[in-house]
Amino acid sequence: MPNNKSCKKRLVTSAKRNERNRQNRAMMRSQIKTYRSEIEAASPEGKVSSLTAMYSLIDTQARKGLMPKSRAARLKSRMAAAATK
């Protein structure tokens, strides 16, 4: 247990941040899975709209620091390649 007041606050804030990051990560992973499953049967217009939505989601999560920018770029590249197949 922390002894200082600032350490106690840090414990509380890090727990809140950890929970928020876990929820955001789970949401992002589920969105990626649904994108990959629905990209098979989507029309070309649907592919473009869902791809832009995924780009926005991945960029937001990378900006928040949930993943490195290089991982975000790699994910976006793979999603674009899957959409063009």
C-alpha cells in the first residue's frame, strides 16, 4: 500500500486508466474481428465505408496511445489489402 498522498492518488488514477484502456482495447479488437468477417460479403461501397470507419477507429486508438503508430499503420495496410481482394 502507498504511504504518500500522491502515491495513493496515482494508484487510483492508474487503476482507472487501466480499466479504460482495457475496455478500449477490447472494443477495438471486436471491431476488427467484425470488419474481417463482414468484408467477405460486402459490396464495394460497403467495403469503402467500413474501411474508412476502421481507419478512424485505429487512428483514434493510436493517438490515445493504446497502440504504437507503426502497429496502426500495419493494421490499416492489411485491412486495405483485404478490402481490395
